[in-house]
Amino acid sequence: MEQIRKNQLTKKDTQKRLMKRLSAPHPAALILTMSVIALILLMGVSVSIGVSDISWRTILDALFAFDETHTSHVILRDLRIPRILAASLVGAFLAVSGVIMQALTLNPLASPSIMGVTSGSAFMIAIAFAFYPQSNYYQLILWSFAGAALGAGMVFTIGTFSKRGLTPVKLALAGAAVSALLQSLSTIIALHFNVARDISFWYAGGVAGVRMESVRIVSMIALIGLIIAFALSRSLTIMGLGEEMAKGLGIKIGWIKFVSTLIVLILTGAAVSIAGTVGFIGLIIPHISKKVMGMDYRWVIPSSAVFGAMLLVLADIAARTINQPYETPVGALTAMIGVPFFLVLARKEGRG
Amino acid sequence: MTHVDDHSPLKDKVFKRSLFLFLFLLFLLAVLILISLGSGHLSLTPADIWLTLTGSGTGAQELLLYQFRLPRIILAVLVGIGMASAGAIFQGVTQNGLADPGIIGIHSGSGFFVVLFLYLVSLSQDQPPVWANIGLPFVAFAGGTTAALLIYVLAWKEGITPVRLVLVGIGINAGFSAALLLIQLRMSESDFNRAIIWLSGSIWNASWATVLRLIPWILIFLPLALYKARILSVMQLGEEMAVGLGTAVEKERVKLLIIAVALSAASVSVAGGIAFVGLVAPHLARRLVGGKFQRMIPVSAMIGAILIVLSDSIARTVLAPSEIPVGLIVSVIGAPYFIYLLITIKE
Amino acid sequence: MKKLVLSTLSLTLFLAACNGNEEETVNEPADEGVEEGVTEEDGEETAETESRVLTDGLGNDVEIPENPEAIIASYLEDYLLALDVIPAAQWSISDGEGVQFYLQDELSDVPTIPYDLPYEAVMEFEPDFIMIRDQLEQDMVDQYNLIAPTYVLNASPTDWRETMREIGTVLDHEEAAETVIDEYDTRAEETASLVEEQADGESAAAIWMIDTSLFVVHPERSSGAVLYGDAGFEIPSVVDQLSDDADWAAVSLEELAEMEVDHLFLISDDEESSLTEDRLWQNIPAVQNDAVYTFDSQSAWLYYGPIANEQVLGFIEDSIQ
């Protein structure tokens, strides 16, 4: 007994030492603080841009001296602020689930949109629209979670059964095939039940018209997910060194994998249920934050959340301004940024 | 892969087997076509079809059969042939069993160009001029070539590896799809819907005119593909071996790619982006007759034709009188097969 | 290989079976009709002494049959009914579940045809004349022409008067068409004077709400033309700016909140929408003045044509009185 406890202590000790060695370079905290400030500024800019530009004065008034009969105030409070909060939350969710997926699969191409998770969500939402048109927002979120699980489940099953597991190219192809299948089925449903217009939104993606109520629901569910993700970051870092080693250091790999997968589904499902399919954020951001922050997930995960939020807030500003007064689907814009990035990764990856 | 020497006594046996198989598939296709001729919103009994084909049907039956169903079925056959043989060549050139022109962005490249072209034409004139329709295959070809070129250039890093090619292709596909979405939203609503249906792959408005637009492309490029099939087989032996046997690999590769892009783009221009045919058909063909492209391309073309005719029959009967774009049915059939391949493939 | 043969064979059988089932239900009436159609055509050729030839919207010369009996004019049913012509089939979406509900008093017995007019569905009705509302590819018109003479309208589908006159000309009911327009205009003047009396110089907008999405009618199209052109309401500036190439342009709640509109005609099927409880909604002048009038999406607001427009005039009168 004594022996075992001692052994465990040393395991903990080794873990600590390992984390120390892996821990990010000194400016990590500084970078994170600065990006949080940048994010807040960006959100401020975003709030002021819209059909009618609203001055900083009015924004401050709306926040601190709210007047319900003042239309600009209500617009800010009820429309623009929820929208921007939604953009930053969705960005953060997608980026963090991308980080976790890449950590779990040790696969640089893993990300919600490439792995068919987002099209799974959209597929289930299509089913909900067609068969249960009376679904309220809570039910829609549940459908979306179920869909995320379906898409991810299909891709993972392909990975489990295939020889040599999920290589990057197999993962990408499996994702493409699963997405193609689910999208075809959704289109058939949409055409047959004449809900194409309701569903096309979920494919184009966007945060226009998001209301505070839905932001509140989703953020509560997903913030829990984010917090658990931060809690797991230590184990993920050690798992990044290889499963054998992590096992040796006393990490319950099966358990961690289960919880992380659950978090990925919750975060992605929540993101899709408010913003539809917004691609590539979960692919780009993890790579960028790993470049900046090193391999320590205790820094990588929070910074991914912040960077992801910044990217989507920025993309959303572009979506509103490019073709005023019409909205450009934000999913198409993130794809425009994401594709070149994916290509660079693909060039690196395709050695074999 | 078994490489059979030209003078091997095996050759006869293999050849006979392939020929038998080809004839069997041809028979199957003929049966399917007959069934397909009879199925649809208005149905015809086999007796009606027989009477009409022998020239003693009613005028309306003749109209239905000769002007509506037959061009549609022939178009399905041609599109199947074009896409499947293009897929076979792509697989041969990239030496990757998973290189479907629909997945690696050739189709969305063609589609992007076609939709852009239609959009620009609709901007400049009230009515689309006559040449617009005839020009479509060329525009699609330009789009497919652009996509292929982009993939080739971006995947080039001291040579091409099959894996990198497919990954880059997936990226190109995503890029073109996003660009497509951006133009589509600038279109008016009716054009938008039409574009969506067209992009999902649809041949419901087939007519002899559409058949005539596609036929020259198939007639020119399919024989070329068959003619080049030997070189494709040689290339499978590995680059060094191929060079040793006197094949200018890089040059031939480019020629073959042009042929494949032409076949697939012309098909896309009339039928929209039907994915998975170019993947499933060659794969089944390889299982049935082995990896020699001289035998594999014709068999794969047959399978492609069968697949599309079958899917189209389903597409117009399940929800009749409404129709489902045929590409969606093909995806629902093809994607699971593709997934099965992914699981079993040994890289 | 054996497996493949087996599976393809079973699929073939499956298809054959599908086909067989259908024969029992569809075949007989279709067959019967098919023969009738032919004899009718034959009869026409001899009967036509002087046929009229008109140039249609694609520039084709179309021979217009005399007194066509089975007309397919999808989404033009309103105009036909105004001329007392009953079409052979009526426009529909979603497998015939969605039709133009406001016309169902006259059209309830008319069978439906899918909105995209599949060739075989058109054949089924053995039309002797086909009229097409929107510009179409020549290839498709050629195919329809094989079934019956097909005429693509020259008139812009967004101008109902022009469309009415052209349909009148094509069907040789020119005078009736003019009467329809005149009667409508007289009726519109009544509404206009009522608006002048009750709401002089006030603005109005028609908003179509689907779930949480909002659309505003184009000021010169569909019920917009009635609201502004005929009844004489002022156009709010936001509506003017949004004049996109769509009958109903998407509008954000933010734009709606700033619209400063006095009368709001709300088309919505959702009786207890969360929107109407919204603070932003409450700040709209029309809401504060209790001048929001709600209609369901099956009413005439979303459509084109003299009947639709006349019903809209009635709605406007009932609302402001």
C-alpha cells in the first residue's frame, strides 16, 4: 500500500516536472492578456457598425444609462450586443473543440467542419424542421447535439474499423464522405418538405438575428464545457507526449478521451445551434495558438478560445459590411480564410 | 495487380472473362434502360413500350418515350460513361483509389465557372443568347482545368504524392464551394434555386439538344482515353519502370489529365456535380477485371452508366410527380460505398 | 462478382416491383387520356381555319390555338380566373400541399401540378395550350412545345396590368382584360379616397414574418404596388432603400425598428410570436398607435393578379376603418 502511494506520488511529481518543462515561454500570459484586450476593443468596434452607425457616446449610455424608449439603446442591447456575444462564443467554442479534437486524434487536420460534426448537426436540424416544426429553441439545441454526435460517431467509427486508424488523409476523406452523405439527405428532406429556406441558413452560417435569450442558454451550457476543457488541459498536454507515456504517468486515458469527446460534441452542437455551419475556425485557430503558445494546453486552450472569438467577430464585421445592406454568409468568409490555410497544412501533411 | 504478359496463355482466359463481363453489364444496362423507359410519373406497360418501339404506339406514347424518356436515359448513360471513365483515369494518374473528381474539387471548379458564367450572362442581357448553352461545356472544361491545375501546382513539392494531391483537392473543393455560395447569393431567387438543383446534379430537363451537346465530347475523348489506357497501365508499374519502357511520364500524365477533365467537365456541364460515380465505378471495375486499364475503363464506363440510370429511375419514381436531383441519390448510394472503401483500403 | 450480380438483380427486381405497383394506380386514366389527347389534336388541325401567331417572350412565333380548353398557366391562375377561364391544373409546392389558398373558392376542384412543371406531369393533363410566366431556357420551351403550343409571356411578371393585358390578348379576351383592369382601378380609387380620409400622408409597410425572419414588400411589386401605388400610402425610407430584385426583401429587426412607419400590415402564421413582445417591436410607431393589422400567409398579400390585389384593397379598407 505504502509502496503504491509512493509510486503515485512520484507519478504526480513527474507530471509536474514535465508540465514545467513543457510550460509556455514567459510572454504567454502577456500575449493572452493583450489578446483579451484586443478582443474587447474589436467587439466595441463591431457594436458601433451596422445599418445606422451608433456613436460611442450612445453605446456607453445604452450600457450604463439604459433608456427603454430610446430605439438606438434597445437596438444595441437587444440586437447588436447579443449578436457580437454570439459571434465570440461560437468562435471560442469551435476553436476549443478543434484543439481538443487535434489533441485526441493527434491529427493536425481534425476539426469540427472537416470531421462531419457540423454537417451532422445541420442534418438533425433539418430533420427537426421537417418532422417537428414546433420544436422550440431548447429542443433544437438537443437535436443539434445529437447530430454532432452522429457526424462525429460516423467518422470515428470509420477510424476504428479501418486498418491503420485515421491517418490525416483518411480523416479528411471520411469527413468529406460523411458530410456529402448527410448533406444529400438533408437536401432531399429540405426539397421534399419545402423547408429549404429554413435549412439553407444552417449551411451558410451566420450570427445575424441571434437573440439574447438563445445566447444565454447556449453560453450556460457551453461555458461549463469550456471550464471542463480548461480542467482537462493538463492531461491533454501529457497525452500529447504519447499515450504510453501518459498511461505511465497515471492518466486515465479512456476517461479523459470520453470526457473530451463529450465536450467536443457539446461545444460544436452549441455553436451550430446558434450560428449554423461556420467552417475552418476549428482548424486554423488551434494551429495558430500552438505556434504562439507552445505545446502546453493550459495556455493553448484559453488562447484558442480568445483567438477563435476574435476571428469570428472580425469575420462577422466583414459579413455585415462587404455588401451592405445585405448580409454575406459568414461561413463562406471563414472558408475563404480557411482554405489557403488548409492547403498549407495539406502540403505539409502529404509526405507519404 | 497482375501484370499479364502479352504472350501468356492466361491472356485469352482473362480476355474472355472480361469480355463476358462487359457483355453481361451491357445486358444489365439494357434491361435497366427498358425498366427506366417504363417508369416515371406516367407509366407504360412493357407491352406499351414494345408497341411504341415497334412503331405502333399512340402519338402521346411516342412523344413520352422518344422525346422525354429516351433523351433523359441516354443522357444518363453518357454522363455515367463520362464521369466513370474520367474517374478511372484520375485514379490511375494519381495512383490513388480515393481520387474522386467530385471530392477533389474538379466538379466544383467546373460548377463555379458555369454558375459564374450564367450569372454574368444574365447580368448583361435579358435573354440568354443561343451560344450560351453550347458554350457551357467549354466553360465547364475551363473550370475543371483550372481546378486541376491549381491542385497540381499546389500539391507539387519536389514531385507529387497521391496523399498530398487528395488533401489539396479537398481544400480546393472547399474553396470553390465557398466561392459558389458567394455568387449564388447575388442571384435572384429563381436563379438561385435553379443553381442549387443544378449543382446537386440533375438531368430532369434533358432533351435531345442536351444529348447533342454532350455527345461530341464523349465521342472524342472516350476513344482517346481507351487509346491511352495502355500507357496508364504502364504508369502503374512505377515511374522508373515506365520511363524504362519508354514512356515520357510527366507529359503523358498531363495529356491523361486533360482527357479526364474534359470527360468529367462536359458531363458536369449538362448534369451538374454528381459525386462518387467517378470513384465507385472504377473501383468496382478493378475488382471485377483487375487493374489493367484497357479492360478496366470500358467496364467502369458500363458500371457508371448503370449507376446513373438506376439512380435516375429512383430519383423520378420515389416522389413522383416531383423529382429529386439524381446527384443526391447517387451520393446516398455512393457515400456508404466510399466509406466502406476507406475502412478496407490498405493505403 | 456473384454478389454483385445478385445485388444488381435484386435492385432491378425492386425497381420493377415499384413500377408494377404504380401501373395499377396511374396507368389506366393516363392511357385513356393519352389516346383522347391525340384525337383532340387531330380534330384541331382540321378545325383551325385562321390561326393567330404571336411572338412570345423568347422571341418565338407561337401559334395560338383557338379556344383552348385545357390550359396550363402555372402561377397565372389569378389572371385566368379574372377572365373566367378555369385552368387544367394549378400551381403547387410540397406535393400539392401548398397552393394559392386565396383562390381556392374557384380552384378547389382543379388538380395540382408541381411548381417546376416536370414534363410528365404536364403531359398527364394533356393541355392544348401552355403559358409560362417566367423566362425559361429555350431547350425546355422546345420540350413543352412538343406537348402543346407554349407561350412565354413578354410582360414582366412584376407588372400585373401588363401581364393581364398580354394574357387577354393571347387568349383573345382583350376587352374582358381591359374591363378587369378598369373595374379594379375604380375599386382602387375608392380605397385611395378612404385612405386619404383616414390616414392622409401616413406611411405603411407590409411585413412578412416567417419564424424570426422578416421580409418587407417591394414598393412596386405584389401587394406593395397596391399599398403605395393604388391605395396611396407613403413609402418609408427603409423600404425604398431595400428595393432589391426580390418581391420580398429580407429586413433586419434593426431596420424595422428604425422604420418610423404609421401602419403595419403583418403577414404571419405565428399568433404568439416572441417578436411582438419584443421591446424593439414595442417602439415602432405603428405598434404604439395600435395600427398593426395581422393576416395569415394564405391570404392574398403574397401574390400577384387582379383578384389578389382586389382582396388586398379590401384588407386595407377593413384595417383603417
